[in-house]
Amino acid sequence: MTRLALLFATLTAASGAQALDLGATTLSNRSAHIPPQCYTKTTDAAGAVHNPCQTCHVLPRAPNYTADADLQTVYAFPAPARVNPWTNLFADRRAAIATTPAPEIDAWVAQDNYRSPSGKIALAEKLAALPADWDSDGDGKWAGYVPDIWFDFDEEGFDRGPDGRESGWRAFAYHPLPGSFWPMSGSTDDVMIRLPEAYRRAADGTPSRAIYKLNLAITEALIKRADIAIAPTEEAPLGLDLDRDGRLGRAEKVAFDWDPLAGREMRWVGQAATLPAAEAPIAAGLYPLGTEFLHSVRYLSPEAPGQMAPRMKELRYMRKTRWQSYYDREDAAHADAKERRDFPDRLAQFFGSAEEGISNGTGWRLQGFIEDAAGDLRPQSFEETVFCMGCHGGIGATDDDTFAFPRKLGAEAFRAGWYHWSQRGFDGGADLIRADGTSEAAHYLRANGGADDLGATRAEVAQWLADNALAPAAAQAVGAGGAGLAALILPDAGRARALDVAYREVVREQSFTKGRDAVLAPMEGSVWRVLEEDQPTGVAAPVAGWFARAAR
């Protein structure tokens, strides 16, 4: 039997799951980078227009030069992608949902599949004694990221190991991205950031949390293009005017001040400031070279769907391995736009492996782990990782190909946003206020008429809408946060359990290459099976992203 057949067709007698070949780099779904959400029917049976597309496809802010707001108005798919490959969207999970006892699924999501029975990191133990079927290159060693976060966070969000030493990871809270990353769609998640060691050390090379916190604040200022509050800090020992008040005094903020053509640039502090520019480059809108992100995707806790369930669905990792200047990024974006215009039916190509991860083309390498049929975490296959490229490989809504950190909670939030959701769960707190002054949640509800990107929750939010319009009282309740916002984005216990069961069926089948969304019933009414060439969406004109930047 061929390698491709083994990967995508062989069923194991024990579980009914597809056999997995982590060495394979051939795609069964050649358009695996185009997300399932892109097949949503944006005009419903009653003629009402829904626009979930505006979450991702907008006019960007530099140095993101992927201007794809036109994708709000047309399904501009390459020919091979016009037949929807995400067939799990049409699977019928109702029988499994109806026959699964609540205590049984509750016990499943409450199990911690990240730690081994000895309390160690299960994946790290397995990767140290690498199973043969995980060794995609056959050299006996794991070439990729080895999980090293303990999920034991202190009062400032820093992760610590059992011996008390810090791993370098720092958790932060953020405004969840509307739609797929609202718990109403079936998952909770978290994000942690880690800068390279030079950014965590003083100029003399000694570890320094104070220096690390300042470099993270500088990073936040660069990504948000805004001033960032900090604890009172003496500037003279740093030799840097952090608040740009013209003197070396006591700063209470990192001032964002970036205009290199006018001679205004920013600098790192500590050991990073002593490195050559090629090793520690700096620019507005870009992360430091070597920045890492870790993102765990979790099941819902039915009785508290805003809390992090112990069981992980996925552990996603990305690392910035190559620096691209503004010119590099703009040139690449223009080349990509020309490619799409000249060869509209040509699909993107990706390079890498299950071990080393996959390059997204703009300097980041992505890798991940996902549940096996028994619920233990395993490395993602090449194809399962290509799936990640749809969101982190060139869309208008991201900043340096990321979503969460630009949306980090600010100084007004609990612990200035530096905490993990396990320390303070999502309770419908403050909503993100768009640059135009409106509530993001209310804007999304108004534009989309649902609380998810696939059209699965249109009935659930019907009470908020009348003739596809958001009543002023509803808009105020949602925009004010608290219970109003929570009611929109958090499912009740019954829906949470149903979503958990539906997703577990995908795990048991190991059918992630057919879609990994939690679908309660076949989505014939809200998702296309087949699209026509350049089929209109029904959206009359694109709307702006939350940062509301105009075309340049």
C-alpha cells in the first residue's frame, strides 16, 4: 500500500481512526490552508447578509501589507478549493451527543492530558525517548519544540517549574477574537509569550525579571503602536529615556515613538541592547527575532465555560526564526498579490516537516501537538500543521502574523493583563473598543448576525437581533461587558457538553484533515459544499478591522 493510502485511508481495527504517517508531506487536501470558515454561506435562506469574513480579511496596518478586504465581498477561491474539503462540517454528531452521559464527558474534559501520572510533562518524556512513529526523519532525535511550560504562573504571569525556576514563558489575557475563539464555538484557549534569553538579562548577562518586563513592555508598545504603562522605573541606570520626556528621570510608561526617517527610534534594554542590530533588530509592528508563542486550545468546562478545562485539544507553537524588514514584507506581499492575479487557480505551497514545523513565508515557523485517538497529545502531521497557515500566513487582520498579543488587556485590567485564564477566568469583562469607538462584540453581532463564523449560532442570538439589526439596548448590554457580553460568547452547560462530545468524535476518528470544528449537526444550511468561480458573498462593501486603518 502506498504511503499516501496509509496516511489517509487505513483504519485501525482498535479505534476506527485513520493511521498516521508523520513522515508524509503530501496533502490529501491541497487547500488545507484555506479554513473551513471561508465556506460559510454569507447570505441566508431569508436573504439576510452575514459577514464573518471581516474578522480576518481587512485593510491592514503596516508592516502588514496583505490588503485582502475584497475577500469580504467575493469567494475568490482557486479552482481546486471550490469543492469544500472540510467534510466534517456535514457530519451528524447528534446520536453521540444524545447517548453520552453528562458525567462521562465531564470526567473526560477534567482529565489533564498534558502532565504524566508522575506530574512531569508527558510530551517531553515521550520526546526524550522518541517513539519510532514520531521520528519523521529517522535520525532518532526530535528536531522540533519540546514542551517546557508548566502552567504554574505567579502573580505577574511568569511560569515556574517544580524547582521554582522560571521557564521564560509569560501568560497574558486578551480580548478573544470574535467567532471561532469565542467559547460559544466550542473551545477555550490561552496564549503565552517568551522572548530570547538576551531580552531576559541585564547588560552584564545576569538574569533580570525587571529587564525582561521592560523588554516585554517595549514589545507591547511596538506591536500596539501605543504608550504602555510600567511600574516606576529609574531611567539613568538604563541610559534610555523610556517615556521620551527629554530627561533620564523616573518613567511610568514606555512611550511609543517610531519614525526612523525623522530620527526617532526605540531601543531594547539590558543585554539585548548590547547586541549588534542584526541580532536584535527592532521595528514598530514586529516582534523581536526569536520570539516564541505557545497557545493551548482546551475543551469547555460545562459548568463554567469561561474557565480553562484541564484537557487540551491542541498545543500550538510558533517561533520567529527570520527577520524581515518592511521592504521584505511589502515586496513579498506584492509578489503574492501578483501571483494570485496571474495564476488565480494556483495553490500555495508549504515546506517543512512534522518535527521541524512549517515556515509561513514571513519569518515564523509553526508546529503543534494534537490528541491521538485515546486522548493523549501527539505531534501534528505536516497536513494538520498546514491548516494553521490560513490564519498565520498572510491575512490583513494580523500584526506580524499574530492575533492575541495586539489584543492584550491593558493597564486598566487585572494585573495589567499579565495573567493566565486559570488565575482569573473569562467572566464577560471589558469588551474591546474599536478604533471607531464602538464595541467590537456589538459590531461583530451586527455585521454577522451570529456568535460564530460558521452560522451555527444564529438561532442562539436571535433575541439580540430584529430584521438583522441590533437594538440599542442590546448593543449597550453587549458593549458594557459583564453579563451581557458573557451571554453572547459563553454557551450554557448543555451546549458546552454537546460541543465537547462532538469534538471528541473527531478525536476518536482522527479525522482532523476533514475539519476540527465542533459541529452539532450537519451544516448544510449555513456552509457551502461547492462554490462557483468568484461567487459574490452578498456583502455590499467591506468593513474595517478593529484597528480601523484606511487604505494607504
